[in-house]
Amino acid sequence: MAKRKIVWSHRARIKLYDILKFYNKRNQSNSYSSKLYRRLTKEIVLLKKHPDLGITTEIEIVRGLIIGDYIIFYQVTETMIIVHNIWDCRQNPKDLKIL
């Protein structure tokens, strides 16, 4: 079994930042954002040992890991787990762009 590195796409980094920034502003505190960040990253690290943990998607090479109200869209290669996007399931699905 190859040891895989987690790589975040530019889109995924921006989405994560936007989600955390939203909760910081709404709650006037970074407490919830910190907890959410820890939960998301903890679940993503599980993918190193269990890369097929997520559900299959319409895109053959992409899987989706459901974490609460979010889906982490990722791709597994021999050396990497590429996080393509983080999607808040409460948003309009017509706006979803995985890759």
C-alpha cells in the first residue's frame, strides 16, 4: 500500500476558507470554525488509510465523503488524495462544480 499525500486544489482551499470565514462573521467568534476545521481535516486524514471510504459520484475518478452538512469531493491516485471541492449540501445543487 502506497503512502498517499493529501493535496488540496485551489478551489477546495478557497471553499474551505469561505466556509470558515462565514461562520467567523456570523458567530462573531472563531470557536465553531475551529471545531468544523478540525472535524473536516480529521475525516480527510482517514482517507489515507481508507481511500474508498467515500461514495461514488457521476465522475468515475471522484468520490464524495459526507461529513455532516458537507461533501468532500476527492480523487485517489497512487501517491495522492486530491481534494477537489468542499460542498455545503444546503446550497443550490445547480451551482456545484466538482472539478
